Amino acid sequence: MAFGRLERPQGSQPMSEINMTPLIDVMLVLLVIFMLTAPLMTSRLKLDLPKVDAQPSPNNTPTVLAIALTADGLVHLDDQPSSVDAITKRAHELSSKKPDTEVHLRADRAVAYGHVAELISALQKAGLNRIAFVTDAEPDAAGAAASAP
């Protein structure tokens, strides 16, 4: 008769715990991806607007005062050479008639910031607060490369 053990050696037991570290890593990567892409998805609103033949109402178009500051320090009102005093006088007239008058200010890149600030201050004292800076759009690299011969 053979005598032996009745106990069998047991192999490796299945792991009953889940390693959370890889799951947390994946979750954090997904969170970063969503944080970066969510603003890009909401910033563009694609609309297919209806087409109409109606002309815009002339009553809704605001009065525009176009002012330009050139690099040599000259001030132009509606593309005509002018002075700050003449512009201030014109601004007073327009603000009393139409307080919602818009000022389109075009300033050369070389104009000192102080001159622009003085002009804006004079316009605001005259009663015109809707001032827009007119700029040129820079061509993007893809557009410049496509237009190259």
C-alpha cells in the first residue's frame, strides 16, 4: 500500500484585486483630450442661413466717422488731411445728433501709442465711445504657399 498525501498542491490563485493605476492613466489622458477639443468644437457654429432678397434698412446703419493716423504723424478725417481740433469738433456735432456714431480708427504700426491714446481720449470727451480699430488680416502660411508661383 502506498501512503501519500491527500492534499493537492494548489497552483496560483486568481487575482481578486484590480490594478487601478492603468485605468486612472487612461482616464486622465481622455480628460486632457476632451479639455483641449471641447472649446474647438463649440467655437464654430455652422449655420445654413436662409437667402432673402430684402435690402437692409437704411435706418439701422450707424453713422461712421473714419479716422486715420499715418506714420508721419498726420491725422486724416474721411481720407482728407485734418487736425485733432477739427476731428474733436466733428465728433461733438455727431455725438449730439447721433450718440451711437461709430469711429473706425486706422493707425499705422509706426504711430506712437501716446498719439493714439490722446486721440481716443479726445473722442471720448466729445461723447463718442464706440471706437473700432481697423486692421488688415495677415495671410496664413497655407494661403501664402498656395499663391506662390
